[in-house]
Amino acid sequence: MPLLSAGQMFQTAQQQAINAVTLKTQSPVAAATYMALSTAAASGVLDSTALTMAAASINEYATASGYARQAYGPTAGTAASPSQIWNTSQITWGPFTSAPGTAIWGILTTAASGTGVAPLLAFLLASSRTPAIGDSLQAAAGTGSAGVGFICQV
């Protein structure tokens, strides 16, 4: 199961957060978000100024491998500092029909498919995963304090 060890916000999410916190604009309306998998190398490689999933630094798994982004159903932010959110149910990618490469990042995005959509958050997996043909990857439902699943701290 992929576990989070570090993360980052992309430019689109940074702009949404600062505008909402300073009451400059209302936050975007509640909407579905999706978790993608990326083969980008370790920490520091993702470009936080990437505005679309087509950005060269993201390297999302190819759909030809049987991969598809999966719905991400986060909890509400905790009343703590730092505030946290985590996935409420298990997330499963696959089974894969061809070897997709090594998953290093989970990337939260705004649509189930398409390269023109915005990446919002990146979650560095605590240990990379390289699924074989027929394998699936799973992220357990998050528990917050135990740190299982995808967690975002702000």
C-alpha cells in the first residue's frame, strides 16, 4: 500500500488557497477530484508551477497499461494545526495489462482523464511501487493520526 511521506501544492491549488484564505474570492465549489499516479523521480523533481497534467515533470502512467485515475474522496480538514485531510476509502489502480513503470507520486487532479486539467496536490509515496502485468496498486483508507493512505498537511 502506498503511504505518504511528503507532498506539495501545485500553482493552481496555491492560488485557490491564498485567494480563499484572504477572502479575496470564494473557494471553488465542491467537486470531485481524482488521484493519478506519476513516474516522476523523487522529491524535488515535480515542477510546482505545472498548470496541466501534460507538464513534462509529471509523467503520469499511460492509460494503455490498463491504468485510470481514481476518485479521491477526502475527509474535511481537521480542526488542528497543521490541518490534515485523508482519503476516506481504499483507492485501487489496475489490474495493469502491461507494466506501467514505477509509481513514485500520487497527484490529485480535477478530472478523471485528460492532459489539459490542473494538477492540485502531489503526494510522494513513502516507498515506490512497480506493478507487474496483472497487478493492482492500492492506497488504504487514511486514518489521519496513523498516517495511512494519502494525507495532505497544510
